[in-house]
Amino acid sequence: PPWTSWCRYYCIAFLSVVLAAIFIPHKWSLTFGNESASMRLLNAHELSFYNGGQGSKGLYLALLGQIFDVNKGEKHYGPGGAYHFMAGKDASLSFITGDFTESGLTDDVSSLSPLQLVALYEWLSFYHKNQVLKLNCIFNMNAYYTESGEPTDTLLQVEASLAEGQRLKAQSEADKARFPPCNSEWSASTGGRVWCSTKSGGVERKWTGVPRQLYSPGSSVARCVCIENPYEDYPNLKKYEGCLSSSESCLIGPD
């Protein structure tokens, strides 16, 4: 992602400064775009003092090691707010799992799938772009950045998995355009019906199509899709039993 390249460039440019002052608080200014942000290097313990509580130094949260000042969202992130449990820590995993227990509020995202990492990076993009939640710090001395602000192997592994997730998402979107989901209805008494129209499965198009069962490679579970050509020879497509090849609607009897 663009911010990662920028981050690495910034780390190299200021590496000598960081190493020279490794045992004193690090603070400097950087201008990017039309904004000037105060940049600091915090570790997880230091970050905990920014939870918005009494005597705290501010109101920060971290996501994938990047720290954001969310003071302007105090009603949400401050004490009593719906998202206060995220304040003063990196709780990256909980953004996807919704597990807000102590064990779930962790920065360890190794359990996430590539596609889940895509969703997590969408959250990261939200915090970068949102006009209320201003970026304050981008380095955190934890799993993702070293004490000199360089990306760790953990972050590089996450980025590699993200790239795979982006590939899978692109493939899924291409498959959905080629084989859009069909419409379906079901009742306990009569069974079900699947049918195609020019807008099914949230995909609008010029052609109607006919229903088919589409199996993913290695899976015995099929999903109903619409194909434009009733005679398309695609290895993972199967006709519905008892339904004409050219029919736009197929009945599925009750189990």
C-alpha cells in the first residue's frame, strides 16, 4: 500500500536521528499533504497512558502499529464511550473478530485469513482518511515496528498475506461478474426456487441468464449462479436436476 512505501522511506531518512537519541523521548515534526503532525515513537507501555482516563496524556488508539489521536472522537473512545476499550492500546484483531474481551483486544492478527486482512486494512484506510480522527503517530515499538521505527518481519508477513487477500478479492469480484448469484426463495412445504433476472445477487447486467450450480474446486458445496450462455462448458458448473438447460427458473424440491 502507498502508506507502507512512505513509511519505509521515512524510517530510513530519520534512522540516524532515532539511533542517536534512542534513550530519550523522540519527538519531531513532519509535514505531509497540507497537514503538519507531531511524530512520536511510542512503545506499548507508553501508549497505555493515552487511554483518555483521569490523568492520561491524551486519547490514542493503534491499528497495525500505527497510532492515531482520536481525541476529537472522545464521546466514542473516551471513558464511557462505546469504543473506549480500544483506547490506549493496539487492538487490531478485535476490529475483525468483534471480540472485545481482554484476550481479544490484541495486536496479534496471525489468526486472520488473507481476506480478513483486506478488511482490516480498510479500517486502517478509514483512520487515515477520516477528517475527525487525525493521524498523530505512525510508529509503535511492538510487533510491527522496531525501536528504530523499521517494519518487523511480522509486518512484512502481514503485508504478504494482505497481497494474497487482495488477489483473492479481485478474483472473487471477477467471478461474481462472470457468474453473478441467482435469486432464490424457499418454503418448508413447497421447497425452493432459483431464478435469474437482469439484476440478481446485487449484480445488474444486460442479460438475464439461466441458473446453474457452481462448485468451488475441492468443495462439495455449490452456490446458485446465473450464466449468460446456457451451453457454456465450464467444468465446475452443473445443471439443476429436472430443469431445462434454457430455463430462467428452476424448482428445487424439499429435502
